[in-house]
Amino acid sequence: MVLQTSDLIKNELPVEQESLILSEDVVTGLVLVDIINGFCTVGAGNLAPTEPNNQISMMVEEAVKLAEVFCEKKWPVLAFLDSHHPDKPEHPYPIHCLTGTEESNLVPALQWLENKPNVTIRRKDCIDGFIGSFEKDGSNVFVDWVATNNIKVILVVGICTDICVLAFVDSALSARNHGLLPPLEDVVVYSRGCATFDIPSHVAKNNKEVVAHPQELTHHIGLYIAKGRGAKIVDEVSFKSNEGAMMCFQV
């Protein structure tokens, strides 16, 4: 049998995934990275999908299910929303998700989060949510969110696995390792709750303005690098109630 390039790379760079069981005993915060129209809603902008995409659709569905449970339990949720000023482009990407446009807003399935008291919304103007959380006075919204809620674990979902998700996870891990994020202990990435965009190689060959970005492969590489940095990668998330009942979110 002839293996595809993606299969060969996955064999050489395997990502072992775990299961995550959440309970009332360990404070966990949910971080949603850029699940906004400009990256997820078909035709919504320069970096939005041009047609329905299964990986992105599944990511949104998983994020919604997790957000519903976190809000029901009144656990902390932080949502990053990519929002740019037109005078400050983000090279090498084209103009996207400008502040005040629908592109920079949460996808319709998550807009209800804006009215929840346990949810913090942070509009950021850069790839890395950690950097984008800094205020002019030097304080950091993400750092304060972790400290105020006494969060020991963050569960990260969103888009793009290999860009904004990875950049945030990398910075969060570095900050944790240097004692800048007490009491945070673990950074967990839910693979089924993450997605990236798709530009197949054959498309890039015929368009000099784009670079190849095969979705399945770059998603895998994003997870591989995040794990190498020290994140836990999981493909199943379960919630354990005080009575011992389990609710599983892997589909």
C-alpha cells in the first residue's frame, strides 16, 4: 500500500493523545481562540473558508458543547477575538477581521457567550493571545484571568491549530515555566476542538499569491509542536460530577 505524504509524516512525527477528565476538584478555564466569522463562516472575509469545511465545522460544534457545559457550571471562559485596526495590518496576511466588522465577532453559534457573567471577551490585534492581552499599563488580561479565578488547567480550542492556537499555547507554557502564571499547572489542547485552513498544494502551484497549507497535515504539525512545547494533547474530554457521573464530549 502506498502511503500518502500526510500518513508518512504522521508516522514519523506521532502525536500521542490522552483523555481529559474535568471535575469540580480542579479549577479549569476554557480558552476559545478566534472562533469568529472571519476565520470560520463561509464567505465572511479574506481569511474565511470559501466553502463548508468539515474540520472547521467540527471545531465549532465541539467548542459550543464545551462552552455550554462550562457556562452551566459557571466555570471561567476566556474568548479571544481577532480584531485589527485598518492602519495596523498583520503581515504576511491580507487585511482581515477589522474592528467593528462582523468578521471580528464570534460565530453565530457562540454569540450568546457575550452575555454570560463567567465569560471574559478579549479582542486582540495580533496572532498571539498572550501578547494581545497586554494593556497599556503593563497588566495582562489573560494573566489576571488565571490568577483571579485560581485556574490550574486551561483547555484550549479554536483556530488556527498551527498559528494562533499554537502561538498562544507556546507563550502560555513559557509564562507558566517562568512562574508568571500562578497557579496554572497544565495547558491542554483538545485536538477535535481545533482546526486550521486548507490550501492544497495543487492550488498553491497555480496561484503565486498563496502558499500551500494542506489542512490535515498542518493541523497535525500544530498539535505535534504544541506537545513538544509541553502541552497535553487530548482527543476526548469528559466531565465528572460530584456524584461520579461522567459526560463525554468526544464524538
